[in-house]
Amino acid sequence: MKRLRLLVVAGLALLLLVSSGQRYLPLLIQQTSSPHALYLGVMLGSDQALDALSGYARDNQDPYWLQQVAEAGDAAAYYILALNEGDEDRHIALLTQSANGGYSRAQYELALLTDSALKRVQLLKRAAHQQYLPAMISLYQWYLHQGEKDKATPWLEQAALQDAASALILARQHWQQGLHGKAREGFKLASRLGSNVAQEYVALIENHWPAQQAIGWGPERAATSGRHCAMQIQPVVTSLENMRQFIALADEFHRDKRLSELPICLLKPIWLADNRLNCDANWQGQRRLGCDAARLAELPLDDNLSHILVLAPKGKANVHNGIMYLDLTDSYSVFVHELAHFAGFVDEYPLSSELAGQMCHPNLQPPNLIFTLSEEELPLKVDKWRQADVDWRLAKSRTCNNHPLQAYKASDKLTFMEYHDQAYIPEVYLTLWKQQLADKQQLLPAYINIAQALEQQGKYEQAQHWWQKRDAFYTINPVNPASSLQHGAVAPD
């Protein structure tokens, strides 16, 4: 009945409007909200009438009028019909009609639904060429995932003009390419678009970037104050990303109540403008992060340092003598785990056969473990824990599972030395940690690393300077440098 009435009215009005030369059509459209009257204008080819009727159909979610305007050329109406369609096949069909009509949202969503990579890219391109942001983002992400950076870059650059996350990605790329001026402007743009992370980069670059000097200082607020420092750690960061990482690590370290009584301090960080340390994720074929320690001798290191923390982009975390290496993936919990290695703590997860052969020795006495051939030896070896005068519980450790010796620890719970993301540090461990730091003979300063690296390069006179600094660190009874080779340790995978 509704359709019949519509046809009658439409026919009469059509005759009237055609006979009057359509003089009254604009006035009719302006003065009516009737979909029937607007439809008359659509039938006469009025784009203004189609826009008005489309608005009415969308506002009222009227399936009948949505269908009419869709058939009249409004591709967006097919999209709305598709959203309201419960049948999957019909939903796809309506999306396809909308996409074929040029509606960017439909093209984008249809791209996400197709299994064909070729069709997906074609649809995303059609939507992206209409400046539809989600399509541009998906397109550059797709190309980056396929390793086609040249194809990704134009779309990333367009998306970066509107999207904070894209602007941040592009700015990071420019920074890594050494286009520091371009990167700085990119970070500012990302910040204006709402990225808090970009604002952090802007502040770091403006206040601390070493630029042409190649060496600069990080922010003062990263340094620890108010502690008596038995261990003073000199941070050396090798990239913008690592500087931001260090700031986060330092802030968390200052807030960590577990470690608040330990005499450990972080010195003002040194920021290197490029990879001056020649760092490698597979340093000397050892499948872990390492750098040329001899190059540390060229840096303006703090005279009071005892240890060094190097932050580089990629590689497995580890401690070698007096240097800790962390990469961008390493969390604060990894930092704390490695920090304990500086004080002689040994891992409580199963060591590899090779590493167990070095560490599982009856004469070695790390603070958190004892090694025995038989349980009869236990009463003689647990004195160090008894003397700590705090609660402790004897339990087997998995450290030497790949070695004949049995390892025991002073806690019957999982600790941060077994799983770095395990926050539990037993009170007895903290007491033993303090004792280790109070006795310099238990520590291996970074001077040892630098001296050994220089000697390996034949720079014996320069190495002597660092051996002297090592001796001054101990003040009495200097340690034999050969003994330091036994104290490397790696973090868990």
C-alpha cells in the first residue's frame, strides 16, 4: 500500500514538476522533510535531494529509504545496510556493493575480510587514495610486514600527517637513519597530534642530545642521590631509545623499596651519538650482547665509578666482570637480576653444561648458593647464612642440574635469581647483598674490563692506567686480574 501511494504521488508530482521546468524543485527540497517529496527530486536527478534523503534515511535508520538511496547511487547507504545485516553472505554482498560504489569504509572493511592478499591490497589502496586513515595505516603496516619498506614509506608519510602513532614511527625511522633534523620535527608533530611518548623524545633531544659533539650527558634527575655509594654505576647509552629506557629504569630503581637500603648509585648517564662502542648482539660469537670495552677509555667516565651499565639496541642481557649489558627489550626486573650478578649472586635456574662447569665448584661461595658433593657437607657450608642473623630456609637449587654437584639456596621459594620477573627477594639475600657491597674484595670493577680489552688490542701502556685504577679501587690486597675471568654471568633467556 505504501509503495502504491508513493507511486501515485510521485507520478502526479513528476508531471507537475516536469511541466513547470523544475522551477520549484530547489524550493521543494528546502521546505520539506517528507521522504516522499525528496524522493521525487531524486527521480528527477537532483543530487541535493539525494543528499537530503540519504540524511533522512541514516538518521532514522529506515531500511526502506536506505535501500532506495543506495539504488540511487549512495554507496554509504549500502554500507549501513551491511552493518545491520545479520546474514553473513548478505552482509558481504552489501559491503561489496558499497565498495564498488567507491565508499572507503566499505573498501577497508572488505579488505580485512578477504583471504586474497592481492585483493586486500587493491581494496586498501582504493580506500587510502581517498585519504581514509585506517586504510593508509593498514597499507603501510602490510608493506612493512612484507619487508617492502619502499612501498610502505609513502603511505606512512601520509598517515603521519594525521595520526600520532604513525608520526612517531616515521620520526623514529628518520632518527635511526641519521636524519636527526627531520626526526626532531617528526617527534614534534607526533607530540602535537597527542603522543606523550613523542613529547618525551622532544624533551630528551632538546635538552640532552649530544649532536655534533658525539658525546653528551643525560638528565640530572636520573642520578641517584642521598645514598652512601659503595657501588657507583656509570650508565652509557648508545641510542635515543636506550636513553628513554634508562630514564624509566632509573626512575623505577629510585622507587624500589626492596633495594632502598643497598649502597648502589646511578651516576649521570653518558649519551653516545652513534655506536662508538661497536656493540654486537653476538659479541665474539658468544650469542650475547657485548661491546668494545677498550672504547670506554675514550669517554668522559666519572672518576668515582665502580661499574658500568651499557644500554644498546639488541642482544642478550649479561654481566661480564664490571660491565652490565642490557638491550631495549630488557625490563626493570632484568636490570635488578643483573645488578645482583655485580655482587656475585649466581643464577638459580639450570645453567648450561658449559657455564655449570665454571660456576658449580665446591670452593666457590656465591652469597645465595652453596655447592656440595654430599649432604654431609651442608652443616659446614651454611655458616654464612646463619651469621646473617635473619630467617632463611635451606632448599635445593636447580643451578647445577647439568653438573654432578648439588646446589642449595637460602630460600624455599622462587626468587628473582631463578626467574627475573619474580619480584621476591628474600631478606637473607638483601642482608648478604649488603655484606658483599661492604667488602670491595668481593666486587669486580669495570676497570678490569677496560684494561683487559686494551691489552687484547696490544695497548699495554694504556691498559696499565686502568690496572692502576683497579688497584686503587681495592686500596689493599689487589685482586689478581686472572681471577676476574671466572665471574661472568648471563641473564635467563
